[in-house]
Amino acid sequence: MTAAAPGPKTNMGQPVPRYDAAAKVTGRATYASDMPLDNPAYAFLVTSAIAKGRIDRFDLDDARRVRGVIEIVTHENAPKLKESKLFSNGGYAGTTIQPLKSAEIAHDGQIIAVVVAESYEAAREAANRVKVSYSAAAPSATFDSPGTTTAAAKGQSSQFKEDPKVGDFAKAFDAAEVKLVASYETPTQHHNPMELFTTSCAWMGDNLVIYEGSQYVYGLKNGVAEQLGIDADKVRVVNPYVGGGFGSRGSMTPRTAIIAAIAKHVNRPIKLVPTRDQGFTITTHRAETRHEIKLGASRDGKLVALRHEGAEVSSRSDAYCVGGTKTTTRLYACPNVDSLVSIVRADRNTPGFMRSPPEVPYLFALESALDELAVKLNMDPVELRRINDATRDPIDGKPYTSRSLMACFDEAAKAFGWSQRSPQSKSMSDGDWLIGYGCAATCYPTLMAPSAARVRLHRDGRTRVEIAGHEIGTGAYTVIAQTAAERLGVPLEKVAVFMGDSDLPPAPVAGGSNSTASTCSAVMMVCDQIRQRLLKAVMPSDSLADKAKETVGISPAPSTQAGKGDRPLEIEKAFDALGVGVVEEYGEWKPDGAPMDSFRAMHNGQVRLVGGHQMKDQIAYAFGAEFVEVRINRFTHEIRCPRLVGAFAAGRIMNPRTARSQLMGGLIWGMSSALLEATEIDERNARYVNDNLADYLVPVNADVPGVEVIMLSEQDDHINPVGAKGLGELGNVGTNAAICNAIYHATGQRIRKLPVRLENIEL
Amino acid sequence: MAVQALGAAAAANESLTKAAAQPLAGGTTLIDLMKLDVMRPTAIVDINPLARAWSAIAPGGDGLRLGALARMSDVAANTEIQRSYPVIADSLKLAASAQLRNMATLGGNVMQRTRCNYFRDVSYENCNKRNPGSGCAAMDGVNRMHAVLGTSDQCIATYPGDFAQALIALDAMVEITGKAGTRSMPFAQLHKAPGTTPDIETALQPGELISAFSIQGRWPRSVYLKTRDRQSYEFALSSAAIALDVQDGTIRDARVALGGVATVPWRAREAEALLKGQRFDDGLAQRVGEAAFADARGRRHNSFKIALGKRVVARALQQAAMMEI
């Protein structure tokens, strides 16, 4: 075992190498834009240079003169598309702002023309020669900009159902022995996956194939069909690999349907490769947020009152909202809780999911505030969390299915060397560097959604698993193959998994960290159907069939035990008894509590996520604790983070290697979110300024010399058949607060606005 | 050496005399700017065939000669340069990424253009550098990375490089080859502060190429200190190239150049004057830092660079003074 492939503890799978590892590092993995097209034309986008106003006139003469130009599409000649509703309103779209529909401009970088040419270079050249005359109006950029409107999220966004409250916050806060009131701010951020926001659309008669990196092939298929006004069965979305999603490919963006319609019009397959900077405005982003936290506590550290007020910026047209108070009001035991989330509307593109949508900004506020309270109480911040650890959801009183928060704190503290920390701020240094230690909690709801799967077993053990899941880099192929191999008792190398194709049985969006639990539960169930058929063949009597049901039926127990049953299945004997060459089963799995329309919605590309705090009698979250060391140069004030240590518990760990990789990436991103990443907005014109990877900073290797991931053994029999909690979005929550807490420890300076840059440090 | 190369250069010069023709060496800036539609050359002249004659890395007894087509990584890895000119080796090593340093040449490096976002985004009409007389979007825009020294009412774009600070600190000469032959000038005269003509960035005439750089003497007591948002692959928020000649505890000669804070490679001569003839102490280092930024002028987001720059100069001086030669 190595650091990269940790030895499995209890209730963990084997750390088998990633199925697609060699293909990816040698460039053989085919991403959407690598798919060969027959005689394609190339599209290049023209995007608006203003954020608000209208287009008066296009001058296309120069552009049309570029050799190889086939067509230039603007709102004046664009194919008409049907509208799509926002995903949260029963639609598929991440924004309802539809480009090329009219002369109106709703945000910076809106698609205003599509140039189609014989080559990418010709299309780009012509796009650069398109001249646009605008009538610009003064846009509202962000918080505090003139012209924004603010209103409570509840009531305007079906995504945001409730401002959690319990007890009497005002009274308890008034009477509290120790009080804290503090405001926090997080910036606009963009996902910037390596794979650009490309799409390729090819028609074969009335049938459309879309090659596009998507986290939800069924959503995209149904959404594009809706916009084109065609039968969804005529649309197929294919993407065996996705070059990073992070939420940016979860909902349909406006680019796809328009490219499909233009491809039909010019009667050629079209390949669109937008630029990196266009990716900042033609998709979604994490909105900037503001928070006010009020904490009241007794002198011995017991929380008596907690209020979290959050505000998020959205577009004029769409009330997108992450509303993380559903998590922050439930993390700690507190009898009097109040919360309120508001949406501020500005002339911006609609924000969207970005890993981990609610928790990253909202826990920054809460976990910073906890640290501030610990300082006020002169208490170790780990102990403050221990005192307020909860076994029940404080809002609804439901028990946690499992909760290893303090075990994570203890494991991580030990590995980090927290006991070496001198409690006073400004008390540790090493040469030119001031040293600070900080910590914070992380948590993420355990979510699941209905999923289908088809499994085919050959007599010699070869197995084919088909499921329209998504390999967004998490290791989905690998853990699904492991699940099938284990459940059927066949060697892993005999299992082939097919995903990323909407012609396969439907799987949910690869979002909300639900994929592993959902797809593996479906695969487990279908493998059991196969086992049942085989067992019935070799155990024909009624009593034995009942026995078979009992031992191989879907069970909440972890797959290792339930999968094996009480006797080995002799596959060849069973095939002979059945007299067939192949056994194939299809099945549809849904989690407990899934709504009545779940399976219909699944086929229609609409997600029905359940879990988290919305379970009927329980509440399910994964937990972790993160510890960081920051170093601040006393001369230059540069902030560096030499050590990140995280301990996490997330039910069954399907594959410690791929899980570690997810959590490690999360820790790095969490650090980045605190110290580097911010999309700068020019407030005069509501435009993004640093829209490229040279200026939108993400960490390089030199920034992360030490990252340690510890996975705790945890068993949870209440969540799903696999027993797994989603962990993809667990790693990057809380890190931002841990960093600021460490900066306080190093400098005595509390920084409440991200990202922290050297000019924010005053020594 | 340059004379031998002129045969090859002649063909190049013919194209280069056309205003819109551009030489291509490593291509690490030109290709980017062409993709962004900022630079629209009608012809590109590949000058890499000159590399055989123009990529000398020649430290000698009385000085150093560097060919303009030497690659950044090769120069940074040269042990004699690391020993006798650490400020040069470090300025190269701390620039860009390993991949870029393998491609980029010294001549191209000093000619790299500003990273001003408004310059690099052609959807902004108002950029005096791109469209003379159109105004400056950065002046009241997002200008955290912009210059506080050498600015004008027309332009505050930062000169982004690192190596140039080492050259200007060491009084390098730049050798320029054109149709009329070869001429030399102080490197300090190569770049033009924006003034009222930010579109004119250097003293190079159409058709001229930088062929080499030369430096007199050795500067073993020299450092390049670079401050930036991340640990690698990032432009300087503030940097200092320092070279000292210390004899028996007295500073006989001192050089202070600044990066990341000025519109051109910047030599802080008034600050240097404070050092000459003095014995080093921390108070002196701080006074030098103050003097180096005496004329600095900040804007909305970049004023921090003034205080930062002073500390960077002071710290770099301390590091140079403490070096064991």
C-alpha cells in the first residue's frame, strides 16, 4: 500500500487503480471534442462587450469576406428555439437567458453571433471581424451597485424552500453570556474545468447526436429536444469522459440547442470550441455571497443562539440560490436558531452549481465565526466543537444516521500535531515566516437519486454494465466495476462498464455527490436480479427459491456481506441449467423517500435528489475535519500553506485510492478558494476582468507541498444499499475557514473576506 | 558572431521592415496575442534559424555575453551564471513555468508585452496602447496588477518581465542588429515609458532585432527577490533586483532595480545613491526602500504595491548584504 493507494480499513473496498488511468495519462481517452465527425464545419462564438442594453447593428461585411465562412448567425436570422425553464422550475436550463433571440443584452459575454466556417481558424478570424454597434445602458454589477434589487429567497426560488428556524433566537441571543456578531464575504468564482465548453452536433436524418462534456446526459438530451421541439428519443448525448465538471456541466447551457439548430440549417456536423474567456460567461459560476453570523454562548462554550443571514447575487431573470443555511443551522446543537437568505439581482449571467454549492460559502462564515467565538471564550476551537457536537438535527430533532465529526477532529488533530500549537496568536514563527495553525469542520449532505442499470453476464464471467452515468474524473468507471465484480463474484478485469451515453439506462446528474451511492445501488440491485435468476435455476424448489431471495435480495447491509450470500454461486452450472449463453437484467432503483414520479422524471432527465435533511425520520451527512498550517512572510506578507490535513468519514469507502484523490483535490481547492480564486468584476460595466487561467489563479504544485488525507472507518446502514455517503464535495468545504483561522493564529488579524491576499495582511 | 548571422538576418529584415511583420522566436507571447486578436501581423518571420549564431551563453573573465536566442532555462541552469550573476539566474528561474522557460528566448523575454487585461481584451475600445488616443480602461478599472512607477495619464500598464530588471541593474548593453548593421545601446534605453505615446514601447526600429546582451564585470553579490500571489508560475506583484559591491564592509557600488511595479524595467538610481560609500544596516535598507518609491503613485487597487515594494527592496538588500561570497 502507498499514500496514493491507502490500505482499506473496515468497510472499505480495495484501492484498485483507476480503470481509465493509463488512457488518460497517455492521451488515449476520447473526450467529446475528440469524437470524429464526418466533414464538420466549425463554429466560433461572438459574445457581447456590454452587460446591458441592445444591439443596434451588425456590420458583417469584413467577416463575410474571410475565406471559408459558411454562415453568420445573429438574432436577425437565427433559427427559432423553444424556451426552456430553469432546472429548478421543472426545466433543464442553467439560465433562461436565451441568446440570439432578440437584440437585448442581459449580461456581459452573452452569445450574440455564431460564425460557421470551413475551419476553426477561419471561423475565429471572421468572428474577430464582426463589428457590433450597441446602445449600452448602465448595468448593476454586484452587491452595493446602484440598481440592484434584494428580496428574500423564499418564495421566489423553488430551489430554496425554507429559512430554518427553531426556538426563540432573539431572546436567547439577548440573554447570552458571550456574543459574537461578524460579517463575511466570498467572491465570484468560476469552475474552469480543463475541458473547454465545447459541443459538437451531428444530424443523421431526424436524429441528432451531441458530443459534449456533460454531467447529465439525460438532462441535456431532454433539454435540447425540448428547445428544438423534437422527440427526446431522437437525441443522443455521448461523452465517455468529461474533462472536469465541478457543477459547470450539470445543467444545459444555451450553446447546445443553438449549435444543433445551426447544424441542421447548414446541413453539416458542427464543432464548437469556445475560448477560455467565453467559458466565463456562456456557462455558470459561483455567485459572490455575504453573510452575517450571530452567535450566543454560555461562558462554558455551549451555543444558546445562532443566526445566519446570507445574501447571494443572481441574474435579473433567474432566482438561482444555493441557500446554505439548511446546513449551517443544523451542524451544531443549538436550541435557538434563526436564518434568512436573500437574493440580490444584478445584470449578470445566472450563477449555478459549483462544488460544493451551499457549503463552501456558508460554512466559511459559520466555521470562521466558531473560531472567533473560541477566541472570545479562550477555548481550544476543537473543544468548542466537541461541546456543541450534535446527535440530532437541531431544527427538526431527527437523529443523524451516523456522525463521526469529532472522531475526524481527533484523528486529524493527531496527524497534524495540533497539540504542538501554542494557543496564543502571533506566538509561532520560523525565520522569515510567521506560523499559524487553524482548523474547521466540513460536512456534506448524503444525497441519492433514482437510477437504472443494465447488466449482462456471460457464462465465462465476462460482465457488461450499462448505465448513463458520468466519468467526471472521480473514478466512476472503477467503482461501478468493483461493485459489479463483488456482487456477481466475477474477477474485476472481466467487468466492462459503459457510461456517458444517453442511449444507456438513465442515471442521475453527476452532482450533489450522489453518483456513487445512486449508480452503485442500481448496479447492485440489477446484479442481484441476475444472481436470483441463476440461483433459481440451480435451486428449483420453492423453499430454495425463497432462500435465494433472502440471501441475495437487495439489502441495506454493505455489499461485501450481502453480496456473497451464504454460499458461492456456481455460474457455469447455473448457465447450463438455464440453457442460455447470456443472462441480462435491467432494473430501476430508487432511494427511500423518493417521490412518486421518480422513475418517470428519471427518464425525462429530471433529478429527484433525496437525502440530507429531507429524509423522513433521519438526517444524513458526511463529516470531516480539516487542519492547516499557514506561513506568512514577515517581510513580503506572502501567504503560503505548506500543510493541509483532512480526516473524513463518509460511510463505505468504495475505493480508498479514488476517494483519497477526490478528497485531496478538495483540500487543494479549498485552500485555493481561500487564497487564490476570485473572478474580478469591473463594477463600471459589470464585466469579468481576469477571465483566463493566467489571471484567475489556481494552485500550482509548489503551492501544495503537503496534503494528507485520512479516511475513517464508518458504517451506516440507514442511507442506501451501498452504504456510501457522497464525498466528492466533502473535501473543499471548511478549508477556507481553516485557512483564515490559521491566519488569525499567525498574525492576530481576523480576515472575513475572501480571497485573502498579501495586501490584506498588516503586520 | 552576429556578423556571421547577418546573412540569415538579411532575409528576415526584408520582411521585418514591413510594419506588420513580426519575428517569432519562442512564440510564447506572440502566439497568445494573435489568438486574442491583439496582434495581427500580416507576416511572421521565424528567426530560430539564427539560433546557432545568436544563442551564446558566454560568461568570461571580464563580463558576460548572452545571445538573444538563448533559452531562458539554459541560461538559468548555467553554473557560472549562477555563481557570478545570481540575480540573472534567479530572475530567469523564478519566471513563468518550466515549459515556458524551455521555449522562451532572452530577446523575446525582454520584449514581452504587458499583461494588462484591458490591453489583452480587444472588446475594450479604450486602450491607448492598442488604439492610440482611445483612453485607458485600466486607470479606473480593476488595476491591482498595474504600475505605480513610470505611469502617465495615458497608461498604467505594468512591464511584466523579471529578467529585464537584472539587466538594467547590471548596466547591461543591448546589441541590436538591423539592415544597417549592428548597434549597441544601454539596456536602460531600450524600453520607453508610456508618456503620451504608450503604443511606442521600445527604441527598436522596424526591421531591427535584439541579437545579444552584454554585461561588464562580475556580480556575485546579487539577488532577485520576487513577491507574488502563488509560489510559482506567476507574475511579480513586486520584485527587486539588487547587486552590491562591498569591500571591507563599505558599499562601493549598489544597484537597485524594480519589477512588477513600473511601466518599464525600472532602475531606482536615487535609492542607489543612498547606499554608496555606506556601511550596511537595516535602517539604511529601509531608507533605500522609501527612496525607491518616493515618486510612486497608486490607484484604487494597486496602492498596496508602494508599501510592499519598499519592504521588498529592504529585504532584498538584506539578503544581498548577508550573502556569503
